[in-house]
Amino acid sequence: MIRFEVIDATFNLRHKNAIKNWIKEIILSKNRRVGDINYIFSNDEYVLEVNRKYLGHDYYTDIITFDTSEYDEQIADNKVDTISADIIISLDTVAANAVTYSADFPQELYRVIIHGILHLVGYDDLNEADSCRMRKAEDEALALLPKFGILGDQAYICRAKSQS
């Protein structure tokens, strides 16, 4: 089951059911099953606190993905994993990155939403080759948005980062 929650931010994710179906299709296309996936949308301060507390990182980021998957069964000689995770997204950083990368907010938000899923199904971005492969997979996933009737009408007004 895919769930969406907002903590410490004012945001209303539109097209929730369509987005869930889009995410499910990406997972299934990678020979995985959908488990419990919890998206938490928040602000920079909340994500920074999670980054410090659980990862020991003292910096802002757009997404943190905690893999809670249980890798369980064999089906026809192909391992089929059930994907479960807690995915925390900073709406402030997504909005800032949209400006940096000359994208609109919805496009960057959808890219980050699927980025976490792609990590869970085996994509990485630690080097240039892996980053290119990840970006290609993101672009392929984003190209499917119209099939699900997902519009570019998400909106968020970001708050300024507090000075630390």
C-alpha cells in the first residue's frame, strides 16, 4: 500500500490515486511487488533533523529513502522482491532544485518521488555512469505521467531556510 503524509508543511498532493498507480507500474515493470511505501512530504528543517538523527549527515537534501523491504520469495527462478520503504521528501529543496535545474515544481517533485523508488529497485547514482542510468530511468518514468492523467498542477510555496 502506498500512503502519503505531510508533516510540518502546507501541501496538498493532487492526483494521489493516479500517482499511486504510476508508482505501482514502475515497481511492477522492474519485477518487484508493492509493499508498504510511506511518502512523507515536509520542509527542509524536518528533513535535516531526520538526516542528522538517523544518517549522521548535517546537510539539506531533497529525499531520504529508508528501505524497509523484506526480500522473500522465488517465483519461476526470478527473485521477486516486495518493495517497502519510508521516503521523506523536502518540498523546500524540491522547489529550490526546480529553479536550479530550470524545471517546474511538479516535474521536479515527480522526479524525486520516482527517484526513491528507483533506488529501491536497484538503481544508484554514486558515479557518473550510474547517474546517467538513473536519469534515463527517471525520464522514462516521467514520460508515463500522461498515461495516468497526472497533470503538472502541484503547487508549493517554500519557506526560507533558517540560518544555522
